[in-house]
Amino acid sequence: MRPSILDPLFGRAAALPGIGPKTAKHFDRLLARPGKETRLVDVLFHLPINLVDRSLRPTIAEAPTDRVVVLKVRVTEHRKPQGRYAKAPFKVHVEDDTGDAELVFFLSNADWIERSLPIGETRWVSGKIELYDGRRQIVHPDRVLDEAGLAKLPPAEAVHGLTEGLQERFVQRAVAGALERLPKLPEWQDASVLAANGLPDFASALAAAQNPRSPADIEPASKARQRLALDELLSQQLALRLIRSKMRREPGRENAGDGRITRLIEAALPYALTGAQQRALVEIREDLSSSRRMLRLLQGDVGAGKTIVALLAMASVVECGRQAALMAPTEILARQHYERLLPLAEAAGLRLCLLTGRAKPSERARLYETIAAGGVDIVIGTHSLVQSELSFADLGLAVVDEQHRFGVQQRLALGSKGESVDVLVMTATPIPRSLALTYFGDMDSSILDEKPPGRSPIDTRALPVSRIGDVVEGVRRALASGARVYWVCTLVEENEDLDLAAAKDRHEDLTRIFGEIVGLVHGRMKAPERDAAMEAFKQGETRILVATTVIEVGVDVPEATVMVIEHAERFGLAQLHQLRGRVGRGSGKSSCLLLYKGPLGETAKARLVMLRQTEDGFRIAEEDLRLRGEGEILGARQSGLPGFRLADLSAHARLLAIARDDVELTLRRDPDLSGPRGEALRVLLYLFERDEAVKLLRAG
Ligand code: ADP
Ligand code: MG
């Protein structure tokens, strides 16, 4: 049970003063886990992504158009929309001694405008000047203040990621309320670690991170952010370590297959295994046949051929009379695995079944029965595999695909569906070698560092966005020759609404140009809708697929040979590489067009050059880390390793090492976390919702 000291933090954000039910709904959309309500802790961990600097106070004539300014103005005229023009904006004319401007309000409360901007009075307005028909205007000033209000205006203010309908001031109100309710928590960090790195305590760090005063305060390198990142990393390392030692304590079973099924599969393969696949299989089989439990990571770039390795591993276990399960993160991926593996399985006499959340109740009941009775050898499915009603006759191996989508808990849950289940985790995220071990705890790791032969390299080009017309022509030619095209369109603004709007606009543009062959997938779609859009593209009903970055990891559409990525300058290398990996899967020539908005910084340039030079995901990942390690962080969504809320591995790798060492030392001294620091560390685990790890502690 969570210690009661944390209760306030897990209370509902809706209960904060000034947060009405409507605002609470917006918060839920932005911050809550699916189907849940936003809690104080969600609000507090939603750190600002930017800062508005309100120190610039020019005259109207001098005001630049690209920055937020605070203007001191006289209000001269109200132009209220009349009669049938009621939907027109309310305009307020203002001036100073150097010039004039218009404040423009769409669909705003006229009473409020008249009250805040009385004619003849002096007011201070903050916002960005735009030129409209040669006239200066500010659309929806972000502040309208009188003298007293101005005195209270901070020179700089946080900007959080927002969602439609949720304004910054509501986030700030919620943050302020949540900070007030922050209980005094015990210090879980080691005093010498804090001292050596000059890090503040948790409460001060949170307050400082939420109230940045200068651009340096929102950098990952700020002391406040470092402290919070270290807390999150410490909880992650601690949880991983506890779970791993629990799994290692349970002896494994020896699953040395005799090769009779795997031989049949290999004979049915239309290709020979690569050297890397063979090496990985040797390592996996060694684990399987030992009496230690397997806990192995199979890392391989997209297209490296992990699936067949998994099938052969599962077949080895079946040879010992046991079952295997393969868990994929989405319905469509599970189905894809099933369809691709079925012919091979049939050739080898393996009994395969598919179990997803969409199976009808009667069908599901039948499947449950068959699985429990040992009537199938291999079950492929989604997270419905970990549902508690499902039991296996004798599960020997659990394979988890694209693992970063799953939490430790789900991985474990599948592993606990049998006696001493061996676990193989497959990931396509090329994790730099220097980080892999720390990120995954000390799992063993096999790497597929060799691509199957016969792939032609992807022709990668970077173009300024001004040449989008050429890109459209290129797409037209590609379509004429039967190609299918991914068009990734995202602003990477930490703002899903903007991303969505950009993708919808692009979808409309392209539909206007190419007709009804353009599909759309985005993060706001419900899973079945998204699967349907992917499926339509797979089947060729749509031939261009506009997507925010949600293009399903691992979905295989060999006919897709063109990838267009807009705003390529905003992505990290690893992410661009992942996206590019969606094409180049068949033997046809593929291309990747990176559209960027110039001028490019040095790092962005280096990134694009690197991408053109190599398709080696590991090299790219190392380089990405090096480039970003050197300071330029363009966005927060770049790490390619989701799962952290406060830490950014590209910037906080050093802290990860600190956390790992600390965990090792601490658990050696106090393996049950029963001393005073141990107690504090338990609080930390609960704070970051790693409850499952604490349960392992209790169980001993
Ligand atoms: P990933 O590692 O991304 O999951 P897949 O397992 O989906 O890769 O494999 C990608 C494609 O490569 C599949 O079409 C698969 O049949 C093919 N493939 C896998 N191994 C080989 C090989 N040794 N030689 C040729 N093609 C292979
Ligand atoms: Mg795959």
C-alpha cells in the first residue's frame, strides 16, 4: 500500500481551487492515463517546455514582429461586431506617441473587453505583433493589464504543453495549487550524491522547475531538472534491480529442444539466416537449455529480422513439450506476426493461435480453453495475453515485441503465466551500447547487427521546405510507378492539437492534389480506427498515408517505398532513423525525403548528413547521443525511449550511471530497504508508481 504521506499527491487535480469540471476534463485529456483522472502528481510532473520573456517593452513603432512584447498604449476606439457580423472579431484600436495598432479578439466576451480596455485609459498589453494588410495588430493579447497588474507581471513566465481549450493560466493555477499541497517528503537521495552534484531537495527542485525565470531554467542541465531526473532514474534503476533479482532467484527449467521442429522451419524458409540471426539463436538456445532463467534482450534495427529469431526460439521450447507466447503492442502488429508466421508454423506442424482484445467473447472462451488444455503451441496476441483469466497448460517462453511500449509490470505479468518462464524481449529502438545495460537493467543482450541481404539502400535527401512542390511531383512519379508513400507531418511542439491540425491540413492538401487515395493516422484516433487506416494503406486502398509520428512501429508494408518527413530539423537522429525504417523493406528502390525549415543549426546539419551516410541504427544512436550530449537539445520528444517523464536520457545519461551505482551499493547494504534511507526509497518507488517493485520486496 502506498504510504499515506503521498496521498495528497495522488488526489484529483479537479479538487484544486479554481479548477472547474470543464478545465479538469481538458487536464484529463492532456495528462491523465487512459480512462483515469488527472492527479496532482501528473500536474507537477508536467514541466514547462518553454518560457515567455516579457522583458521587451518597446514603443509601437519599434516593436519587432517575432517576439512577445509588452506595449504601453492608450485605448482610442472599440469596434464591436454588429448584427449579422456578430462572428466578426471585436477590434480595439490603441496608440502611443509613435504609432497605432489593433487588438483583435475572436468570439470573445465583449463585456470583458470593454471593462479591461476602457476608452481613453492607459493599459499594458502583451503579445506578438503581426502585420495584417500593412497594419499592426495583436490577435488575442496574452495579457491586458492596468498599472497594478503590470507591477505584478513576472518578467518571464513558464509555457507548458497545452491542449485545445486549456490555457496556460489554468495550468499555472493548478501547478501553484499542487505545489502548495506538496507534503514534506523524506530525502531518498544519498546526501553525498546531492552534495557532489550541487542538487537541491525534491520540493525546491519541483518549485524551481515549474517556475523558470530564465531560459537556462528550462534546460535539462538546470540543477532543478537534474534533481528531478535523478529521482526518476533512481526509482527506475531500483525497480529494475529488484525485479531482476527476484526473477533470477527463481531457477529456470532446462528447455533444450532436439531441433526436430526448428529444422522444419528452417527448411521452409525462403532465405538463409544471417550470421547475426544465427549468433543470436546460439545465445538464446544456450540460455534456454541452462537451468538459469533467461532474461534476454534481442536488439535489432527495424527490418533486421527479429521475428524469425523469435519463432525459432519459441519452436525450441515447443520441442520440449511446452508452450510459447508472443506479445505485440498493438492489434495490427499481433495480426501481422500471426499472418507471417502461420505458413512457417504449418510447414513445421506447430499449432498457432491469435488472441487479441477484439476476439468475440465466445471465441475468446474457446481460445482460453484450448490454450489451457495445451491444444496450441504458440499464442500470439496483444496485452490481452496478460489478462488474469488466461492460463497456459505449460508456458515456457514469453517473447515481448517492441518492448518499450510495455511497462515492466506487463512484461513480468506474461513471465508469471507459467513456471520459470524464460523471457525474451525484442526491441527495434537502437539503443546505444553505452546505455542499453543501464536502461534495461542487467539483462543479457543479443544484437542483430546485420541486415538480411538484398535490401537496396534508401536514397535519403534533405530539402528545404520551399521545395515542397518538387516533393509533390516526386510523389506523383512514385505513385505512377505503383509506390506507396508515407508522409509524416508533425510539428513536434509537445502539443498534440497542433500536430493534429498540421496533419489534417496536409491530408486535405494532398487529397486535393491526388484525390481519394490519401489516408490519415494520428495519435488521437481510437485503436480500431487507427488499425483500419493502417490496414487500408497496407491493402493499397489508400496509397499515401499522412501520419503524425504514430506510424506503428514494426508495421510492414513492403510496397511503401517513399517516406516524406516534414520538419525533419526538429527530430532527433534516432527518431528520423526509426521513421525512415518504415521504407526500404522490399527489394525495390526506396527514398526518404527530409524537408527542413532553414536555416539549419550546426547540429541539425550534422544530423542530416549522418542520416545520408549510414543506415546503421547503432551508429546513428551513438552519434545522436554524442551530438546531443554536446548541448543542443531541440525538443523533448527525441529520446526514442518513452517511459520517462522527467528524465531525458540524451541529456541525463550521466545521472543514470549515478543512479545505477547508488542502487547497487544501497541494495548490497540494505537488500530489503528496511533502514531509514530504505524507507525513503520506498516512498520514491511509490511516487513514481513502481508499486510492483515494492511488492516484490515484501514478498521477500
Ligand atoms: P524486425 O526486426 O524489424 O522485426 P522482421 O522480422 O519483420 O524485422 O523482418 C523483416 C523482413 O525481413 C521480413 O519480411 C522477413 O521475412 C525478412 N527476413 C528476415 N530474415 C531474413 C533473412 N535472413 N534473409 C532475408 N530476409 C529476411
Ligand atoms: Mg518486428
